[in-house]
Amino acid sequence: MEKVKSLDGFYLYKIKKDNKNYYLANKKNYKKDIENLINNLDDLKFDSLVILFGLDTGEYLSKLEKVLCSNNKVIIFEPNEDVFNKNKNIILNDNIRVVLFDEENIGSIFATIIDGNNFDNLYVHAFGNYKEIYKEEYKKLLEAIDAKYFSVSGNITLAYRCKESFMRNSIQNLKVIKESSPLNSYIESNKDVPAIIVSAGPSLDKNIKDMVKNKDKAQKCFVIASNRTFTTLIKSGIKPDLIISIDPSDAMYDMMKESLNEDVPLLYYEYSNRYLVNEYKGEKIYMSNIFSKIIKEINKFEGLSQGGSVAHTCLAMANILGCNPIILVGQDLAYTYDKHHSDKATFDIVDNIITTNWANELVDDVFGNKVRTTTTLKVFKNTMENHIKQYKSERNVEFINASYGADIKGAPHEELSNILEKDIFKVKKKKLQPDKCIDLSPEKVISTIIDFVDTFIEKSEQGMEQCNILSEIKEDKSLVHIDGNDIDFQRFLFILDIVQTFESSLESFYLGGYFNKFLFSIKRESFLMLAKDYDQLTSNMRYQSKVFFNYFIRMNEMLLEAKKIIDDEVSKFK
């Protein structure tokens, strides 16, 4: 690596890669590369996350710093280790960070910096010649960004679409939780027992034939089913040891209505479909993904990792149970045989709109060929691979994929019949015995929810009143240069206190998708500012009062809508 000077007076690096010499940026007109970067940030928002690929000598940093505001964050991925080490002590602003590009770690980095607040507000730019020189690395970076983007956007879309059912389910499921056993009671209860996770992909039809053919050995495994596969297994003569249901929709009830009288334990959480949870006759196991964050009496109880599909929760449960090996069947994550689901696990009520036209992506299958898939399934695949990697790092567990769809990293393919012939049955499986030790008062929780909503309906009205007063002030008061005892400044502090208290209240978790949708929408509706205008607008009292007036209007509307749902569901308790 050699540090040289461009024709227009900037320093840049000349490197050797694959026996060829490259300049990391424009040797003749380095200024043009800097301008391309800065111009790409022309409409930078006040809270945008900037992801850059390539540091070179850092000559662009001073220009970059000038277009940022204090709220922006920048992460620079440097793929050349020599360049990274040469510049790792470079002085940076607090909101700029340089990391060495590592394909194995970029997913975990994005998990900490990309969320529902910024996923649709990312600026991605490859500096200079980095995109051409490090083509594969840049492709991997974009894939990791896309995976995180679709994961977060999918969760937000789900919260939007299911906000009402989330709330109705969580309120009605309160009655069942106190009669259920907690997830904690079963940690490592089936240590070193083989597990079979039964998903509903196109491979399931063949996998079930193998399970039936080797029924005695298959039933020695701890078999975990989902809504889709439970009845199919029962009809095939295979009795699962656990069924997991996390989807909030009524379609889950319809999938299970033929099997409501079975005695297999049902694992559910707060948002699981209320009709299924309430009417299923078997024992119930509660995993707490929401209420343990809010309710003191159950904050010791655990939840499970969720990665977008019920299969991820099944995988997490098998890991919690201590099972080993964990065998995946029907887990295609692709349109194997040009099908979206197994024939045995297709339900017209939810599947009649799915077409193969959606599968316009390609991934490697378990045999090294290409198979069609969708963007969503690729995200599920990425998340599952990350979970498998995590579980393997935590304990000595083997994952085997007996399906015929997408290749799943960390779970090599093997025929199910061959797996069941192995010496894997060293420990006898144990039935999940009831342990009803959850002390919870649904009435007390309902009272807390109602009090919270009523309190902040009133506070939203108080906020609107104060914002109205401030919007009418004649002089252009600054929030930076103002006497702390100024009556209008005190009004503004009162407004901020309502907002901060509301958004930081643990009780906001009770509002579920309503709260998430409100925050996501109001930020884009009222708080959208360019980075270059940030200091001016955030210090202007009159402007801010108008922004917060709209905030309180939307907050009030959201809370009144949520209150109507709560009152409706509570009336059914009586």
C-alpha cells in the first residue's frame, strides 16, 4: 500500500489486489469523488443514518462533517485491513465511526443501528473506486442492509395491519395466562433428545412419508409442530409433543378447528390468536414477549426469539428445551417444486392469493442448484441462519436440514430416513408436565391499561391547549437563548414532559401496534427536517409548538381508538 497525491492535490492510497494495482479513488480528480459523496447527501434528514463503504485516506471527512447535524450517525466500512489499521487512530466526530468490513459481523452491527426509527431513512454510498475494487464485499454489504430493511419493514407492516387484533388478543389472553405454565419450567427439560421441527414447506409431503415409514423412531424425537402442520401430522398418525402458535389472525383458529380437543401442549404468547388460545382444550404454555417487560409479577418469565415466521420460534423452543440434534423438515424457504406450501398444509382461507409469480429471487438449494424464492423468504433464511449460528455458539448443538429447498447455512442437508438410522436416541424424551405457577390478576392489569390510556388522553388535550397558546406568541422566541423562568419556556417544558413521559412509559407496550404506528407516522408527518435546518428549527419555539400540536392531535386520536377496542374487549369479560 502506498500513499500518493492526486493531480488536484489530495492524498489517496494505491493498493495491490489480485496482483493488480488500484487507486482507491480518482487519481486525476479526487475532488469529484468528494463532491459525489456530498451531493448524495444533499437532502440528508436530521436523523438519517449514513452508511459509507470505503475510508481511503479520510480526505472527505472534513466536508462530510459540515453537512451533518448533531443527530446524524455515520458508519464507515473499510474493506482493506491495511487502510483500516493505518487510519484507526484518525480523529473523528462523536457521531462518525469506522469499522473493518467483516462479512460475519455486519449483520450484528446492523442489528444494533438499524431499527424502526431509521430503516427508511438510510443513505448508502461507496466512495471513490471501492465499489469496483471490492465488488463482492460491497454486494454483501448491500445484501445485509436489504435483509435488515425488509426485516424491520415487515415488522412495522405487521404492526400496522394487526394492531387491532394484537390488542384484542392480548386482553383476552390475560384470562388464559394465569391458568398456563411458564416457558421457564421447561428449560433443558429434554436435553440431548433429538427434535424434529415440522414446517409447512413443499418438502413436507415427502418428509411426512419418511416420518410415517420410520414412525417408531420419529416418535422418539421431540416433535414440534405449527398451526399449519399440526392437524396434518395427527391425520398421518404422528402425534407432536408441542404445538406453537404465534400468528394473531383468525386463520390460525380455522387451521386448527378440527384439532381443538387434542391434549398436546400449546405454546403461545400475548398476541397469539385469542379464539385458538381460549378454545384449545390441551394444556397451555405461556412465553412472555410483551407483558414481562411491564408486569412486575411476571417479569421473571422468558420469551423466545422471533424471526418473522413460526419456524424461528420453533427453532428457539427446541434450543431452550436442550434438544440435540435439531432436525428441520418442510423448511424450504423457497418455492421447491414450484409450490409455496406442502399440498397437505395448504389452506384456501389464507393461501388462495399466493402465486409463484412472487418468487422472483434465486438462492442455492440443498443440492447446489438454483431455486426460486421471495424477498421475504430470503430474510427468513438469513434470520434463521443467524439464530443457528447463535445457538451453536452457546452450546454444542447440531442442526440438520432434511428439507429439499434452500440451503440453510449451519444446517447441512441429510435424508430424514438416514438421520433416524443414526445413533441419536441416547436420552428418552420427557412429556411437558403442567406447572401452573403464574400469579397474575387480569383485572388489575386491565385497570392499569385503562388508567394509562385515560391519563394520556387528558394529557394530550392539555398539550394541545399549551401548544395553541405558544403558536399565538408574537415575538420569535428562541429555545436556546431564553430566560429559564420565561412563562412560555415553562409551557414548552410542560409539553416536552408529556411527550417524554408518554414515550418512555412501560405501559405504552400495552398499546402494541397502535403505539408503534403512531410513533412511526408522527415522526414522518411532523418531525421531518433536513439536517441543514435542524439547529434553526429545533430552537424556534413557535415552530416547535405547531409541530407538537399535531403530535398531540394524533396521540389523542390513537388513544381514543385504542380505548374503544379495550372497552369492547373488557365488556366481554362480564
